Amino acid sequence: MASSRGQGGIQQLLAAEQEAQRIVNAAKNEKLARLKQAKEEAEKEIAEYRAQLEREFQKKVSDSSGDSGANVKRLEQETDTKIAHLKIEAERISNDVVAMLLKYVTTVKN
């Protein structure tokens, strides 16, 4: 009787071990499934964030490129104004500069 009882105890231990192994495997599978789901959710969030940043970047590029035409016109006008001012100044003082240069070239110092 003791041996049959010992056999029954061994069978119970083996059954308990198999049940424990099944529970551990089920937990591992659930963990893997949750990790896969978390990875997919993270990739989705990253893609959405990247798309949002790209939209913001494109908006800034389009906003700044729209102003660049106006900036170019403004800079051209400023440049033309400065060139005209320099030409007027050059004409105004050119006779004085020529006279000064002739004076220095023709004057002899000892």
C-alpha cells in the first residue's frame, strides 16, 4: 500500500510539474504577445509623431519660402538705392579727388 501511495504521490508531483510548466509557458506567450503589441503601438506613435513633425517642417518651409520673394525684392530695392547714392556721391566728389591726386603727384617735397 505504501508503494501504491508513493506511486500516487509521484504521479501527483508529475502532474503538478506539468501544470506548472503549462502555466509558465502560457505566461511567456502572453508576455511575448504583450511585447509585440507594445512594439506595434510604439511604432505607430513614432510614425504619427514623425508625420506631425514633417507637416510642421513643411509648413515652416512654405511660410519662409513665400516671404523669400518679398525679401529678394526688398533687398534689390535697397541695393539699387545704395548704388544710386554711391554714384551721386562719386560724381559730387570726383572733381575734388582728382584735384587732390594731381596736387600730391605734382608736388615735390624735399
